Amino acid sequence: MLQSLLEACFMTGSVAKRVLRRRTVRIYLVEYKTYIVSNKYMANIRVTAKGGSYMDKFEIIGKKLEHKGKIVDFYSMDVKVPNGNIAEWDLIEHKGAAAVVPVDEEGKILMVRQYRGAIDDMMLEIPAGGRDSVEEDFKICAARELEEETGYRSEDIRHLINVNTAAAYTSELIAVYYAENLIPSRQRLDENEFVNIERHSIEEIEKMIYSGEITDAKTIAGVLAYKNLKK
């Protein structure tokens, strides 16, 4: 019934069709409001209007620090959701991080292979690290991590993309850069940091991505974005 009402009242809106389990659902983009169109095969379809925001229906009404870690802080949150209920969500707050795709004179990408305790395995990644504070510039962080982990620096570091690593439960944002015209320097690893440096072509990295050997999100996003940039 809501669908018919929208069709009658807002014919000027754009109409998109989705075929879901052999059912067609029309989504209307209207001028000022947000509508929910439902059928028995779907819970809710959000209709986002030009002049409205679905965000208006969410509100954080409580936030409690449960544990303060060395790198991240753990919170529990009470969030008022669109149906009026109060949902309990977990939040991991992070200062943010920067990563860099370092490209040498042969067009190969410098990568680091290091142990990651969360998965209890070695992982091949682009160089990256957390900001020293929430005020630190992401580019400064990227330049520092490049030199510390690879032993190279660059005066040619440019922003590529931003990646929210897991927005369902963490605020972590990684700003990904690429660096060219690398200048030899020296590694400055932390006392308990152990990494091996590898150089791979974009084609080799792509093969490792699609074979499942590389699963690190920032690396996959960063390398593929760099490849697309340089087409």
C-alpha cells in the first residue's frame, strides 16, 4: 500500500527496480523524506531522500569505558535505533592509522611480512602503523611508518584512499598513501618488532590477493586503488 501511495504522490521521483526472489521492489527517491518500503521477502529497504537523512533516527545515548588498552579502548554503547528500541553495541576506539604503498624505481611495491597475533600467523602487508595521537597528521604518520619499517623515505607521498577497517565495531580509519621516488634511509624498528621486506610487482600481488594468500584489507584496497590510479 505504501508503494502505491508513493507512486501516486511522487511521480517526479527517480525509480529504481530491484528483482529479489522474483519480486520487483520499487525504490523511490523523493524530495524531503525517508521512507521504508517492505515486502514479505525483505525486512526493510531504506529509501534515502535528497532532503532527508536516515541518520536522524539513530542516537547514541550512553557510552561507557570498559577497558583502556595500550592501543585501543573498549566501550559499551547504548544506541536508540529507528524502531525506538535501545540497542547495546560494542565499540573499539582507535586513534587512526596510516598505510603507504611504496613503489620503487622498477615499479615494484615494498611490502612487509610480519607476525600478527590476532590470527596467529604471518601476514604480507603494505607498511602501516597507528598515529601517535588523534591530532597527528595522517601523512606524517605514513612517512614515519614507511621509513621505520622499510628503511626508505620519500618526498613524494600522496593520498590515495581512506579505509574504515570494520565499522561495525571499531572507529579505526586508515588513510592510505602511495610513495614514489624512494630514498634509501635506515629501518627504525621497535625493540619487539620483526619484519621481513619483500618486493613484488602489482601482478604478483594481485595473484596473491585472488588466491587468498594476501587477506589484509588495507593492502588489498591500497594496491588495487594504486593500480587503478596508474592505468
